[in-house]
Amino acid sequence: MDKGYSVVVGMTLAYAVSFFGMLLAYIVYQRNNNHNELWRRRPVGVSFFSAVYGYILPAVLVLNALLTLVIKIFRGWDFNAFVWTNAALGWPLLIAALLYLLVGRFSWKLDRWGYRVCLLLALSGALALLAGIASLISSGYFDLHKIGSYVTGLIWHVLWAVYFFRGSTRMAFFQNGAAAS
């Protein structure tokens, strides 16, 4: 099981990095070739964060809910396996709607609330992952694959929090936010 888990995590990271590279190339292309002035004013990192947390993650959650609904129609409502549980039809849709409205809409337009929500999301993700790592270690669970996955997510969120604390990123929201709305 350990080798299978590490292969899945490794391949997921490889595909994610490849996809993120393609997303960054698209953002830079739009920034250089789109006539909308907001593309030029918005930092590349903000566009990337908004795209991932405000558009792509909500789309994945909605698609999972639709797939869960289709599976439950054909396999029966008692089928609860993997990520296709009854809970996948409720909370993930609410979370997807909140992420889309708060991160996708506000940060994409460089609204001040978008900055606050992005910073809160990065900090709360880092704190939740840090608490998860601490609870795994304190409970005596020493699976390095799972702890490594948590640490990778922690590094990701800490770096985003540092990025949003930077003055140039913060000023992009507070100087241009009123003009972009």
C-alpha cells in the first residue's frame, strides 16, 4: 500500500505541476495580448491563485457532485465509496459556491475583499495543515508518505500567505480595487 500511495502522490504532483505550468503560460499570454487593462494590472500570482481557488477548484467540486449523483442513480443511494458519498452532494457544493463568489469574483477583479479572503484562505489552510501534521505526529502515526503530503500542502499555503503579505501584491488590491470594480 505504501508504494502505491507514493506512486499516486508522485503522479498527482507531476500532473499538477504540468497543469500549473500550462495555466501560468495561459495567464502570461493573456496578460501580454489581452486588451483588458485589468490583465496588466493584476499580478500573475493573483491571477494564478484566483484561477486555481476561485474557478478550477469549484469546478472540480461541482463535477464531483454531478458524478456522485450519476453514480448514486445507477448504483443506488446506499453506495458510499471513495469520494462519492452522500456528503459529496451537500457541503462541497456550498464550498464551491463560496470559493467562486469570494475568491474567483473578488480577487479576479482586484477587490479589497478578494485580498482579505485570499489571505485568510492561505493562512487558514496553512494552520489547518500544521494542526493535521501535529496531530498525526502526536498520535504516533509515522507514515512518511502521508505526513509528506501534508507538509507539501503546508509549504504551498505558507508560500501563498507570504506572497499575499508582500507590499506589491497588497497594493495591487488597494490601489486598483476601486477602479476595477
